[in-house]
Amino acid sequence: MEAITEQAYSNRQPVVMSRGLALLFAVACGLAVANVYYAQPLLDAISSEFDMGRSSVGIVITVTQGFYALGLLLLVPLGDLINRRWLIPGQMFLSVIALVTIALAPGAGVLFSGLAVVGLLAVVTQTLVAYAAALAPPSARGRIIGLVTSGIVIGILLARSTAGILTDLAGWRSVYLFSAGCLFIIALTLLKFLPQEQHKASLTYIQLLQSVFALYREERVLRIRSLFGLLIFTAFSIFWTALVLPLSMPPLSLSHTVIGAFGLVGVAGALGAARAGRLADRGQGQHTTGIALVILMVSWLPISYTKQSLAALVVGIILLDLAVQAVHVTNQSMILKVRPEARSRLTAAYMIFYSIGSAIGSIASTSLYAHAGWAGVCWLGAGVSAIALLLWVVTSRPK
């Protein structure tokens, strides 16, 4: 692959990323990515309606995340080939159809089919991140990525709160009808305000996909940061997928609304995203990563006391989400600097590892909970966090 310098790419692609447009991107990202996470606080309700065991209900999340990973490979790279002004709203309109299908699903087969399509198309979020990076000036790229990524994290966390409230009010199916309406509105808004693009890559679709794998071979920072992404989102998914199980069972027996409200606590993590991006802009990405991974390790201690103290759980959520978000924003800021003409492909290459980690964490946490309880889940999460910290120690040494 022939690399293009930052200056040459900037001359070809005008900078038009205002704060208002960045906020619109953040809202769109939050609404799109929420579709992957609505099911997490609904696992017990879905398992009851479709007669799934608690030890296997994690497959609901795994199906969505698995197809999300497939979409990262097959759809996100298209942002380097097709005008994103049409690509992004188009994927959202198709997602609306899939969401309505889930809401009306008569059986598990239709449910899983709808979840698969929703996962596949939810990668529009990453197309938006890459687009934001392309439109932002180099000196503020980390900050812009942090702002847009804040929308993603807030969307992930508010998805749980929204799903819990709507399920208690009108049943779990209302969650997906609500999402379909929101996504339809934001797709129309983006269609009006997204700028036109020029100078797309001169590649066939097959060459485009092949170039994604070439990036792994050519860019060391992509390889290392992808491994960080896999590990931190395995830990993230281990926690959030399994959390509904101890909270919904005796002695706590909390409602879906209360369980979903814990997602609001994690918004504190999103608030640290822009700061992490600014530090990456200043060349402090390695130090930020190390500090965040230490915080991630520490977070599992208060989380382990969930059944004894909900206050400890709140502290653990804040620490975990802050750490994961700081590493994630830093990862993206560092990766998207290396090939300005291939930002959609770089995003896809990195986020494939994110999605694999999320899928592994979902199925592993629910399976382990059935055999070792909440303590087993916490040990697993702490172990994954320790591996991530060890990776940082090894890779941060000067070459």
C-alpha cells in the first residue's frame, strides 16, 4: 500500500469539522451503537420468553457482536471507497428495518436473524469515527475523536438504562421499536448535514478488503493497539454482560429500571474521553494507556463486593468505564495518524479486535457465572486486565 502524507491528504480533503457537526456525529454514534447493547439488561426477560437457559443466554449478545465483527471487515472499509454522505444514512435506514423485525419476532430464529443484521449494520458508528478523523484538523484530531467516542460510550451505557425503563413500562420489544424511531430521525438529519466527499480510493472492493490485512503487516502500532482493544473490551463485556444476573436474582432482585440505571454511572467514563484524546495529541498516549490499565485492574476490587454493597459497585463502574474509554480513545488517536488515506480501513482493522473481545467476554462471563458465580466473573475480568497491563509493560519499552 502506498502511504499518503498528512499534509497531502489534508490538501485533498477540506477540514469542515465544526463542534456542532462533531456533536451530531456523537449523537448518531450513540444511537447506532446502542442497538448492540440493548439486550444486555434484557437477558433474563428474553431467556424467559424464548425458553433459554441462563448459562446460554449470552449467545444473544455473542450473535450481535459476531456479526458486528463481520460488518467491521465487510462494511467499514467502504468508507474509503464510497461517499460517506450516502453510505452512513443508507446503513441506518436498513438498521431501522432490522430493528422492527426484532420487535415483532415470533420466535428465536427471527430474533437471532434480526440481531445479526443489526450487529452487521451497527458498524456505521465506526464509519462515523473515521469520517470525523478525516474532517478534523491534525492538531485537534484526538480531541474530536474523544468527543465523538464519548457519544459511543454514552450510547452504550444509556442503552442499558433506556432498555430497563422501557421494558418495565411496555415490555422488551418496545425497546427496539423506540430505537427504530430514533435511528430513522437521525438518519434523515445526517442526510441533510453530512458534507460531500471527494477523492476516494481507486481500488476494487476485493483489493480494499485485502488492504485491511496488509495494514496489520505494515503498521506495528495497529497490531499492538488492536491487542489492547481486544483485551479491554473483553474485560468491559465480562462485566456488563454478567452484571444483570446477580442484580436480578435474590437477595438483590432489582427491577430492569434500576439495573439499567447503573449504566448512567458509567457516563463518567465517557467524560474522560476527550481528555485522553488531548493527551494523545500531545504525544502522551503511552503514559495514558499505562495509568488507565492500572485503574482497570483496581476497578475489579470494588466490583467484587457488588452483592454486599451497591456503593462499591458504583465506584467500580466509574473506574472500569473511565479506564476502558481512556485506552480506547488513545488507541484510535494513535492508529488514525499513520495512514490518513486509509482511516476507514484502519478503524475496521482495530475494531475487529474490539468486537472479538466483546463477543468472548459475553459468552465467557455468563457461562462462568453459572459455574463460579459473581466471584468467578470478577477473577476472570481481573485476569484479563492483568494481561493487558503486562502487554503494556512489554510493548512500551523503547525499541
